Amino acid sequence: MSGRIVLVPLDAGRARAVLSGVPGNGCRWGDGYPDDGDRAGARRYLRVLAESGDPAPFGAYEIRRRADGLTIGGAGFHGPADAAGVVTVGYGLIPAARGRGYAAEALRALLGHARAAGATGAAGDAGRENAASHRVMAAAGMRLVGEDERLRYYAVTWAGDPEAASS
């Protein structure tokens, strides 16, 4: 949980709605939601659900504004923690919600959730030209750990208090 947004766990019904492009159960979506990344997350969620059951606590989430309940993006984990306890995270916002700090807020909440669930760290990446996403990961406490010709890679590791979201 965070101040301005809420991460709402995806379930099978919400994932199917994302894939169909039609909000259900009284949900309201901002213009541009879902996008290709949201649909990929919904497909991944449904595949994992069918193959091995609910991926909780490392599933997918809708990002909703607390003030009006509008879904403005998605965030989540690309799967369970690896052998070292590290999870991979991803996030995205509709264009109208960008540049207002919502992505960093959502990522901090996601990282806090991962840490509380026992992850030892988190990793993420963004295209080299995606300066906004680089700023989001840095604002959420992740640090640049490498890059190649396409991507910049970020990570955070935790020690001590499992309630803190960054090192």
C-alpha cells in the first residue's frame, strides 16, 4: 500500500478482462490501459495459474489511483524468486499518468511487498533510451548495475529489517 496508489492483485477474472480489453466488475480503466505489457503480464499470470497454481505472492498487479479507483497501469513480478532469492520486476503506466511519481510509488510498494515475502533482492531493466524508467528505478532505491547495447540493468538487495523497501 502507498499513499496515492493501490496495487490490486490480478486474479483470473481480471486477467481475462485485461486480455479481452473490456473492464469487468465495475472497474474503470484510464485511456491506454491495458497496453501490450499489461496483456503480456495477464498471459503470464494465467499460464502460471494453469501450470502451477496461484503465483502469489509474486504475481501481477493493477495500479489504481486511490482517489478515484482508476486503473492507470500494471506492475508485478516476472516469476518467483530465483535460487538466490531475487525477483524480477516490471511496471508501466498509461501516458496520462506518467511524470507524476506514480511509477516510483508503485515500484517502491512492489519492492516492499517482495522484501516482506522473503525475497533477498530485486532486478529490473529498461531500454538504454528510457530515461524515465531509469529515474523510476533509481527513485525506488534500485541502483544501476550494468548495461549492454540495448538495456540498462538495475538491482537492489536487502539485509536486516524485512519491512524496509530499499538498502
